[in-house]
Amino acid sequence: MKTTMKIDEKSDLASEVENLEFEEMEQGVSQAGMGFMMAMAGLIGFWGLACLASAVAQNGVLALFRGWLSAVGI
């Protein structure tokens, strides 16, 4: 028995392969984007912690608390 593919079957197979390649690419781009966002969130969190530590070192905890209360307006 000879197996032959019709033109429609070939085009269906080609479109399925293209869809799979697109889905893999889409997933890779999504993972890269999430990795970038997580790295930026970590960097921002580290920067905030460094700023807080600097404020505590320069002014002390009590002055920092008083400054926060005056900024909030309590």
C-alpha cells in the first residue's frame, strides 16, 4: 500500500505545525516578560529597603516614625 497525501491534507499539516510553532514562541515571550517583570519588582523592592535602611541610619527609628506621622497628618 502506498500512502499519499492530498494537497488539502498537506496544507492542514502545515498550518498545524505553524500553530504549534506560534504557541511555543508565544509561551517563550510570555515567560521572558514575566521574568523581566519579576526582576524589576525585586530591584524596586531592594531599592526601597535600601532607602528605608538609610533613613533609619541617618535619623533613627523615632524620628522616622514622627516624620511618617506628620506626613500622614495624624
